[in-house]
Amino acid sequence: MTYKDVYDSWKSDPEGFWMEQAKAIDWVEAPTKALFDDNAPIYEWFSDAKVNTCYNAVDRHVEAGRGEQAAIIYDSPITHTKRSISYVELRNRVASLAGALRAKGIEKGDRVIIYMPMIPEALEAMLACARIGAIHSVVFGGFAAHELAVRIDDAKPKAIIAASCGLEPNRVVHYKPLLDGAIEQATHKPDFCVIFQREQEVAELIPGRDFNWHGFQFGVEPAECVPVEGNHPAYILYTSGTTGQPKGVVRPTAGHLVALNWTMKNIYNVDPGDVFWAASDVGWVVGHSYITYGPLVHGNTTIVFEGKPVGTPDAGTFWRVIQEHNVRSFFTAPTAFRAIKREDPKGEFIKKYDTSCLRALYLAGERADPDTIVWAQNVLGVPVYDHWWQTETGWTIAGNPAGIEALPVKIGSPTVPMPGYDVQILDDAGHPVPDGELGAIAVKLPLPPGTLPTLWNAEERFRKSYLNTFPGYYETGDAGMKDEDGYLYIMARTDDVINVAGHRLSTGAMEEVLASHPDVAECAVIGVGDDLKGQLPMGFLCLNSGCNRPHDEIIKEVVKLVRDQIGPVAAFKLATVVDRLPKTRSGKILRATMVKIADGDEFKMPATIDDPAILDEIRAALIPMGYAKS
Ligand code: COA
Ligand code: AMP
């Protein structure tokens, strides 16, 4: 079968295609049909099935004789720890944790927030929720207390599972005070918290509210897997939108299982038993789909890596992990490779390791720049596949289907749409544009199984954000084009989302924080190009009239404010004070033009600009910061 055969077979019979893929999942009650479109344009998949995610990710492999195979390999250069957890051990640990959660009153449909670093217990917490039908929401450890509080108020969790600390190369991240601060800030209060005490920092527990991870499991009955409906939310994952209020992406159970399982062979080209590694974090969608669920549902061994591509201890860490654990397919963000390339441009470190087990490298999360792809191909000597997707879809929209047929790589393109995705490039009026022309990238509805059916408690926002602009389509928020061979090119976001070191961030959310500073009258945040992180946020501040405090002081304060409110992951360190912001005559800030000036790119003077002279003032402010070089 070629890619074209598979894609065409989906297109001619989507129902048959997905029912066929559904056979790979162990159902309690099998679905009688795939698509449920009674409520279109809100679509659901496999809604009449009964199934359990944890059973498919863990128990079924034990029952099928894979109990002794490693399910998780924990490799932490930060703590100098390596540990392997077999499928049978994982089942026992997860059943016990799930039993303890159930004994404390967690039931199907209850929400549980998970705030943990890259340790196997994070995956166990996710799976324990799935086992009893609770809906987890993992919050990335690099977010500050305020971001956690916003998610607590939106998801209204009955419990929060956290670790005592996270470990960054240069510091201990004190999770417990962040957690306590978030609960204090939030209006909603969880019934209880479970704290996994790490030896690097033991946190003080609040009696009556906090329970020790090990202690609260003592003597409980292990929980069995609870069947849930196919459309039951498996999890909620918050992602950045245009405002400070993140979007709660809902992941439906059955479609998630079917789609992820399909991708493991067809895209990532691994067979059950193979070791698959996604060097990301469980706090992001890549971590949900490809550290936890995809590899485990498919019976692979997954790696939980607590470290960085460089500095833990050196730029050879990735190669060591690949060699030691026999990694077949490896997935990370281009920024990780840029970091390695910067430290080790000649690839000296890789020569110390035997990475011949590796078959391919997969990059996603941000634009993969050609230099990085070529460098990675040269040092690794394996194909490098860029692929494009989003938190909302949970799996590849466009990629290279290496397990079906490795298509020729065109550098700069994540290759072609996967079955399930009818990708169109549209003009402003919603009409398809000719090949080679730029437009908004949209996907014809319905989206395939596993993608978001809605936003948590925000259906209207879901419609407004994704469905209303182009009726009949899902609006991806990315702009790009298609070539004559059907290859896609992803060029830029069409909204206020920026991508910093593969992390999706909202400039709107940062603007809200800057605007809260008492001396700031008006502000704008844009994403400027960065050689390492792809983009970096940069703030422009207009101060209240009469404010004569030193600008440096105010800049330091706003930098701290963003770190405290959003978190270190925002990497907000660049800001400048300007008299005025460039605007259209109707008052819209011309952020896109500011980006062009900062990056030193050519731009067309916007016809609607109110006062072109302001652009010179912006350029003058940027030059001393090392930007706006043409
Ligand atoms: N918990 C707490 N803080 C965190 C964190 C976490 N899980 N992850 C990152 N941070 C902090 C970092 O310590 C850093 O803090 P600092 O300002 O005190 O130095 C800040 O957030 C910014 O982090 P990051 O943007 O990741 O920069 P970095 O300099 O620490 O590392 C790279 C740069 C390129 C090595 C790193 O970004 C990387 O490995 N990226 C891979 C991308 C990736 O996995 N993306 C996931 C989507 S696929
Ligand atoms: P996230 O939801 O965090 O995965 O971010 C999704 C966004 O990251 C997409 O909408 C794109 O803007 C960007 N993105 C992800 N993968 C790619 C890629 N391969 N090429 C270009 N941009 C990408």
C-alpha cells in the first residue's frame, strides 16, 4: 500500500476506514459506528462504545504476555537515576493509586489536576485517573501559581496530584509553595491534594488537605478499570489562545485511543516492543500523546527523560539515551537540536555513541528551520521528518507516513495530510487558493477521531475560535500553502500565539500582565526571531503621563511580573519603553509590522496606518537592544 492508497481509502470511506482502525483497540462494548454527526458541526466519534484507556495502555499488554516488558524507562541525568518499570509493575502501581483516589471519593467524571515534573509518577497519575474514568488536567511545571489557579478555577478539580519539587539544571523548582499559592488564589478549592515527596526536597503537608503519595495508598483495594462511553473526556489540556484565559482542549476517550494507536506504526514506524522516545514534557500535548498514551496503548516502551538537550551534563545526552535504551524512533522539538548544534556544531559528541538503533528523527512543535534539519540529518545519518500538529488535534495533521511509505522529504515542508484531514488553504472569503499561494490553513469538518470535539465548558468559544470564520471548516490558526505535489508549508500563526522553544504562548496573556503594572498605560507584546528558541517575546511599554521613574526599574518589574504571573517558561526578558505604539486609524496595534521591523525584514507600509513616523521611533528603540538590523 502507498500513502496515496491509504489516504484515498480514507477519503472514499471514512466510516469504514476508522471502524477498521478501531479493531486494534480492546473495547468493553465495541462501537456500532464511527462518526456521530447529529449535533454537527460538533462531531463525536465512537460515542456508543464502552472502553477504558488505562486497560488499553497497560492491562491488556500484561494479559497478552508482555507483562515483563519495560513500559517506562526513567532516565534522569539531573538526579543520576535510571529505572525501568515493567507493564506488570505499572499495572500494579496504577491500580493501587487509582484505588486510593477512589477511596477518597474520586469518581468517573471528576477532574483531577496533575502538577508534576518528568518522573514516572506523572504518567502513573494520568493512568490512575484514566483507570477510574476521572478526567485529568496536567499543568506544565514551568507555569507560575497564577496560571495554575486559572486552571483550577476552570477545571474545578476534586483533587490535585503534585510532586514536592521539580528540578531544573540550575535550581530546584519548589512546587509545593506554588501549589499552595495557586489554591489560595483560586476560588474553587480541591477536596484534597496528593503529594509525591521527592528526596531532593520534602514538602510540608497541610494536615487534613494533603496526603502523602505512598501513605494514602496503604491498605487500599486496587481499582479495576471502569468502562466509560466513547465520548467521555479522557483529559483536558489547557493551551494558549489570544487572551489570558487558556483554552481547555477536551480529548475524547475512544477517538484518542484509535487515532494514537494508528499513528504509532503508520507515522512513527514502531512495532509493539520497540522503544519510542519523545523528549518533551508531560505538561504539553506531545507528552500526553507520545510520552504517555500513544506508546503505551501500542505496547511500546516509552522513555521519561528528566533533563535538557544540553548541560545535563553535555550535548551528548540525547545520543547516550538513544544508545543505552535502544531507541528506534525519536521525537523532539527543533529548538532542542538548535541547542545541541550551538554547543557542538561539528557533532563531536555523537561520535562517542553508537546510535545505529535509531531509524528516524521526528520534529514538531514549531517551524523546523532548514539549517537544523540538514544538520540533524548529517550528524544522525537517519531521515528527519518534520510533522505539523497542535494541542487541539492531539496527533499529526501533516507528516511523513514512514510506516506506510517514506515519502521524499522536502525541506521546509512537514509533508502531506494524514488520513482524516482534508486540508485546504483558504483566502479571507473562505475560497480555496491555487497551489503555491499563501492562505489560512483550514481542515474540512469533521476533524478525525482523537481531535477536540469542544472546549471545556466553553462551546461558544470553541465555535468562535475554530468554526465560525470558515463555515464547514476547522480554522487551524496557521497560515501556509500547498505545492503541486500536495505538500504543505506552515509559515506563521494568524493569531497572537507565539512559539518560544517549542512552547506555545499567548502574547495577549503577557499584555494583560504588563497592563496590570501601575505605571503602564498601554503595551504590546510581539514575538521576535531568535536563533535558539525560534521566537522570544518582546514587550513595548507606554508609561502613564507624569511617570518619571527610571525605565530600567520599570522594565525589571514587568519582567518579574510576567515570571511571577505566567511563569519562567514565558522567557519574557526583553522590554522597552516607547512614547507611542503604531496603530491603524481605527486604533488596532500594528503588531505584525513591529515584528517585521524587529526582525529586520522588509515590509509594506500598512495602508491604514495612523502615523508612519511612529515606526521610526520603534526602530530607534529596537536598535540598542540588538534588533531591527536590516
Ligand atoms: N519547570 C519549571 N521551570 C521550567 C520548566 C519546568 N518544567 N521548564 C522550563 N523551565 C524554566 C527554565 O528553567 C527557564 O528558567 P530560567 O529563566 O530561570 O532560566 C525558563 O523556564 C525558560 O525555559 P526554556 O525556554 O525551556 O529555556 P532553557 O534555557 O531552560 O532551555 C532549551 C532551552 C532549548 C534547552 C529547552 O527549551 C528545550 O529543551 N526545549 C525543548 C523543547 C520541548 O521539549 N518542547 C516541548 C514541545 S515538543
Ligand atoms: P501546540 O499546540 O503547542 O502543539 O502548538 C501548535 C502550533 O505550533 C501550531 O499551530 C503551529 O503554529 C506550531 N507548529 C507545530 N508544529 C509545527 C511544524 N512542524 N511546523 C511549523 N509550525 C508548527
